[in-house]
Amino acid sequence: MSRIALVGEGPLPGQGSVDTSFAQLRLAQFFAALRVDHDVHVVDARTDDVPLALRDLRPTAVVTAGTFGPTRAAVAALVEAPLCVDLPGDPFADAQMVAAFGGAEDIAREARAVFVPALLRGDAFTTIAGPSRHALLGQLGLLGRIARTPPGEEWAFVTPVAWDFPGLAEAPRRAPGMPVRVALVGGFNTWFDGETLLLGLLHAMDRAPIEVVVVGGPIPGHHTQTWSAFAAGARASSHRGRFKFHDRLPPSELARVLGTCTVGVTLDRPGYEPELGSRTRLLLYLHQGLPIIATARCELARDMAAGGWLHAVPEADAIALSDALLAPLSRLPDRAPLRARYSIASTTSGLRAWAARPMRRAVQGEADAMAALSTERDTLRETLAQVYASPTWRAMDRLRRLGGRG
């Protein structure tokens, strides 16, 4: 039995925290998958001394679950054991949204500082969808790792979010005909289109007695602007009495609150992050028996729309959202295909296969690949400067300008 160090942002759901954030759900998903065949030790990147913990554990392999914190800690620990790096979405697409809406001007530099070393060091990778796997392969190719990998050797595994929410029992489907009560669950992140959402909800409220239940909201220490604008607009509106706000709730209370709702909603802004990422809350809504109205940029949303579990609306279209909320909601199709497709076993098959085989290090990248590209760029700039400064170029440029005046 292999000893695996699982580096995430704990604790596991139900072990000292009521929060079921994405980071904790991702950690729980990987833990449940790996513990069947391995001796798994959770290392909390937020509270543990990760290098010391890994040195004491002497693991057969290290696996991360989550993005910035676990990745930074595991790579910085300089452990010699094989390392599987989790990239649930594309970090550079995340940086685009944070730079545009989160007010962090140096986020691109931080993303490079954390993830280029991770892309060079990782011996395997898990991603959250097919598009993010393709982005990852392009990045690994740029760093010289794909060309040196034998064809057929897989080390980038699509690992979607799972149909598993610790502490939450699967709820029955809602009966049609109930008054519309909208569930908004989760963080109002940089990719979340709170402006269109608010306009669409208020427009629908002008036309019908719709209510809204909000669970979650701001993301402390990360992004609060979208939430602040949404909450302020809702509370200042003439329909403020129809909004019910809750902080993050323990599973039992979350189930009770969602049991009063009839539809789940989430909207993405335009951008690359929705295309390369995923939306855990979509599975949560369906798990709790709610039909969904959402934009369908991510692979998970498109899959649900194709199966009839999700009603897709265009991006940045408040009227389309309003119309969808007022249209009769169709009954949810059977959810059995989703249970099978997004089970722990199905979603983690690649990760478990990697953990089960004899552990070995993957081909290494070119540590100076980015430096080489920068050097080549600087050389081209110098060459072009010399060309522009030459008498021949100046004479030809003068002739070109004279000819343009005619």
C-alpha cells in the first residue's frame, strides 16, 4: 500500500468546519478516491508546515487538491517523491478575470511565479474539464515536456467535480407548479456576472411574485466587489423584501433552505475562465432536485444543457434571464446518468490509475524555457533596432513616405 500525502486546504468537510467550499470539496473528492487503495495523509496547506510534514511522512507520492495554496506549498517543499498537481481550471484564465474585476494588478506575475514551476515540476496533472486539459497540454508543450514524452503515455487527467456533497443527502425532484423561488448558492467570484443577474431578477420581480434566496456571497480575502454591488442593489430596490440572505450554511441547514427553492441560477461573465473552468454549484443544484437556469460556457454546463437538466441563457442578457424565470419550468430528467458520470470512481479514474502504478518521475521540462524565449525576443528586438537604424532602411522608409503622399 502506497503512502500518499494529499496537500489541500482543509479540513475535510465535517472535521472542524461547516464550510463546504470548492477547496474542501475537491480535497474530499481526492481523499475518498485515494483512500480505498492507499494510506492517505491530508496535509493542510493553510495551517501545516508543508515541507516538514512531507519530510516526516516520507510519502510514496504527493497529490495536490486545489489551486494556488496547495500548488505553491507542494512545489516549494522540494519533495523528491512523484508529484501530481491539481489544476482545476486554467490559472492564467483565472488571472485574466482577477486582473479585470478583482483589482490585483500583479496577478499575472503571481500566476507565472506559482504555476510555471509547477508545470515544470509535476509528474502528473489533474484538470477539471476537457478544455482545461487542452490548455495544460499547450503549456507543457511550450516548456518542452510534451515532445519528450513517449506517445501514449498519459499524465494529464480530466477530473471533473463529483456528484458527492458530504453531509447532503440527494433531494427529490421538485414538483412543477410551485411559486418561483430562486436559489443563488456559492461565492460571487470574479467570473460571476452579478450585474446581469441583479437586472434580470429585478425585471422578473416587476412581472411576477418571485423570491430569491442567497447562500454565501463574498469571498473574504479574495474578491468582494461583485457581491457588494449585488447586495447593495438588491437592498436598495423596491423588491428588497423578496431577497433572503444567508451566510455559508452547514449541510443540514443548506438542505433545508434549498428545499424551499424551485430553481438554481448562475451566470458567467464573458472570458476564458468560464470556458476552461467548471461550476460545482451546477451539480449541487441538481443534487438537491433543482432545475437550472445558467449560461453554458463551461463543459459541465454544456453537458447538462444537452441532457435537458439545464436551461441555457445568453451571456449578459438580463431580459433572457427574466423570461426564463417566468417560463414554466419543465420537470427534471432522470438524474441517474449524472450520478454515474460524476461519481467519485468515474471522475478520478485517471488519478487512481496514476497512483496505482509503480511511482516514477516524468520527463522533466526545460527549466530555462521561458528564459530562452525571453532571450530570443530580446535578440530579435536588437536585430530589428539595427535594421531600423541602417542607412538602407532609412532611405527606403523615406521613399515609402514620399510615395504615400502622392
